[in-house]
Amino acid sequence: MGTCINHPDRETNTICMKHGIYQCGECMACRDPDMYCKFRPACLIHFNSKKGFDEATIDNCEKKKPLGGQRIIGNGHLPNSPKKEINHVAITE
């Protein structure tokens, strides 16, 4: 854990791997959102501050239907099928 670059009194575990700086939740913003960064695919800071990301996006995701396929219930048996253990289920759309 480190301290926020803008608020030295706040401890945080959110670090920019490119610049090596810590940012608290209030300061969390990508410093170079339009420039290449090899850490971007796993960057929490970029994910939370990327363009177009807002609460409406979260609301829309929560309302979408789950993917199709068969649902496992109880102890891993499919409904209306012989009692046979299932190791995996393929998800189909």
C-alpha cells in the first residue's frame, strides 16, 4: 500500500503501473488515456476512468438477459434427465 499522490494522508492500493504513482478513489484518473500503455488491459485506473464509462452503462449491463444454455440446479443434475454427474456445461447463444 502507498499514499495518494495528491492526498498524502490517504492510503490506497491503487497504483498506476506505468508511472508508479498511487491514486485514491477521488483522484483515480488515467494520466495518458490516449497514449499506449502496456499495462492497460489490466489497469483498474483506466477501466474506471475510460471515456464513455458511467453509471448508465452499469445499469444497462445489469438489465441484459443472461446467455442461453442449460442451467445447473441443485447438485449438478440437469432437470428432467437421468441422475448423472455433470463436469461442465457449454454456454450457447
